[in-house]
Amino acid sequence: MKNIKYIPIIDELATFILNRARAYKKRRLLKNENIHSSVRIGNDCLIDKNVYIAQGTYIGGGGKLYAGVESKIEIGKYCAIGYNVHIKARSHDLKRPTSTGLIKHLRIEKDIKIGDFVWIGDNVFIKEGVSIASHAIIAANSVVVKNVNEKEIVGGVPAKHIRINNSLIDSY
């Protein structure tokens, strides 16, 4: 077998194409009228149509925000959402969780509401129907299956109450 010579121009071309594709995807997401123009979205994020995001929020790369046909996701202003966060307002229904070629699976859909100034760590999963109040903090690698109160810090699998954040500075 012959030695294959490394050609750096191929790496440069591949990087250029990948960066252009990512930039196009971001521009398309930010044209969504439900997403405020100041929102910053990381690379490789997937965001459905029924997702509403207020000003100043940012989402790290790899995020997945899936709303249903009859459900929505609302995210408040100035939220910090980490990398690889999955927020899903839809799930499989246990009555028919899978489909065949002729019969479609059933879904459960429930709105998700996230307040203002919420901090969500990396690798968090938020289940359908959950409400997270303003100023809450979700620890990294958590699975949120029930509502989170204002200023509450939660973490774990499933996420449980850790404490109330009383150290907030009132002026923003």
C-alpha cells in the first residue's frame, strides 16, 4: 500500500465548509420570529418552531429544544443555558410508545415554561410539563422531572432541592 501524502488544504477546506454550514444554520434560527434577535445560539443546536426565547438568553452548543404540535417551550430573558441541554415538551405515550409502518406512535405533549435569569448547567434534561421559576439554578447533569421554585437550586437524577439561593443581588 502506498503512503498517502497529507494535504493540509483539504483540512482547511473541510473546516471552511463546516463553519459556513454552521453560520447558515444560526442565521436561519435567528430569523425565527419567536427568538429575540439578541439570543446567542451555540453550534449544532436544534430548535423547533413552537419555541419562544426572550432577549439576552444564550444556549450552548449541542442543545435540543423540541416542542410538540400542540405544546410550546417558553424561555425568559437573560437565561444561561449550558452545552448539550435537552428540553423536550413532547414524549412517547406509554399506551403506544413505538410505531409500525401502518400505526403511528402516540405522544404526550405539555408546555415547558422557564422564567427569567435561570441558569441551566451542561447536559441537563428537562421533561415535558415542567415549569422553572425565575432565578432558579439547575446543576449540570441533572434530569428535571418536576417544577422548580423561584431562586431554588436543584440537582441530580432526578433533580432534587439543594437549597434556596439567598445570595442574589437585586439590581440587574
